[in-house]
Amino acid sequence: MSSPILDLSYRHYDGPLEAPIHRWWAIAKMSMRLGTKKKGFWIWSALSGYWYLILMAVYYFIDAFSPSPAASRQFFARIVWKDQFLNAFSIGQLVYFILALLLGVGAIANDNRANALLIYLSKPCTKADYIIGKWFGIFIPIVIVTAVPTFLFFIYGCLSFRSYGFLTQDPWLFFQLIGMCLITGFFHASVSLGISSMFNQGRMAGAAYAGVYFLGLFFTKAMQIIHIASHGKAPKIVDSLFYLSPDGLQIAMAKLVLGTDGSPIFPIQGNGPQARMPNPIHAPNGFIFTLLFFGICALSLLVAWRRVRAVEVVG
């Protein structure tokens, strides 16, 4: 019987060859290709910027149809522009988590199920190539989805609200926004890989990550309710506990990067650009929460490193 492999032209291939350092990129590209083929990815990506669209519509109508120029100036004078980005980032946390489920939780679990690690980790691909490629396959799409609406709104603000201090209020805002957009991709890529490596089915990994996420979300909301009910006079530990969840950690890092505690979405009281919420949940201790954020990410990647092995999975 003749061999099913008849085309041997590859033996005479003389085209471009990538250096071995790019092996991880081939894995990343394949991961992104598989993720972006899902219709859900594009639907949720489109929804990720809905709050920016609402802000743009509201600000446009206030600017265009205000009863008087003085009333318009008074409204925009109370806005802290970087806090509007923080609010949009916070509101979009659930969407970013759903994207992480679509892109990340099956990244290693499904390979475990298909025994694909036997192929991936054969020479010349190493464990580092595999994990780095999978990590960037989650990180890059989430960062792009976060950054596109963020910087579209930034451009809109530069063009429309320069006279209201959009650029002068915080000259470093552009660079701070870059850091903010990297946060959610870094966190979800690391944690979802760690969880994914512990399972042999993507659905089980997704259920585990969803459990961690929503338990953390309920805890965060409980701390927020306590903070509001006490009119901001609860013990400081309550404010710190607010940030001990997947959402909370990312919001904490965003506040630290932007250098703000937050302010109302649509300010209706206070004078000047420094108007704040009556009882804001202050940004946490920078050193402790930066260490906690990167520690959780590092621990997740360590779990993935220990769990990824080129062995046959039975069951």
C-alpha cells in the first residue's frame, strides 16, 4: 500500500525561515486565530466599549444643547477626565472576564484533553515556548479590546474638550492609559492559564474560573455596601477588602496607575476639577497591592509551569 503522504516538495523548500526565538509566536498566533474565530469574541468585544459610547453621547448633547455656554463650562469644570476612563474600565470588568473565558480557560485544558502536549513539547518547542505563546495568545487580544475604545475616547476628548482642560488637567494621561490597558490582559492571561492547566476540559476550567470570579465579585460588592451604609466611616480594612477580588485587584491597579481615588460618573456637585465623590473608596496601599497583583499572576504562571508536562493523559 502506498503512503498517504505523497507531497515531498517540502524537502526542497528554500523560502524564509524564522529563527528559533519565534517558536512561541507561532503558538500565540494559532491561539489568537482560534479565539477570534468564535462569534462570541466579536460580540463581546463590540460591547466592551459601550460605556464610552454613552459618555460620548451625553457629553456631546450637554456641550451642543446646553442652555448657555456658562452652564456647559460649569458642568465640564467638575469632571476629572482620568476618572471617566477609570469608571469605564471598572464597568467593563465583566466583559473582560467573559473574553478571558472565551480565549483563555481552554488554552491548556483542551490541549490536555487532546494529548496535544506530546506534540507541542516535542523538539524543538520547549515548555517556555508553549507557555509564553499561550500567554500572549490571551494577553494581546484582551489588551487590544481594552485599548481600542479607550483611545478612541481619548482622541474624541482631545478633539472636542481641549478647552475644558482635557489635555492640561493631566499631561501624562496618555501614558497612564497605556498602563491601565495592560492591567486586565496581564491579569487574565496569567490567572486563566494557571487555572486551565489544572483541568483536562475547558468547560471545567471555565466553571472554576467563573466560581472564583463571582465569589470575589459578591465579596467586593458586600464591602462596597458596608462602605456606603457607613457613609465612608467604616474601618479602613473595609476599603482594603473591597479590592480583594479579580475585579477589585484590577481596579486597584488602575487607580494606582492613574493616580486617583475616583469621582462621580456625571458630577452634579462640587467645585472645580478636584470634585470627588462624598465618600470615595480610596486607592489602596500601592506597595502591598502591587506586590499582591504580581504575586498572584506569578503564582498562576508557576502552577501552569509545574502542570504542563508532555505525558499522555488518560481519563
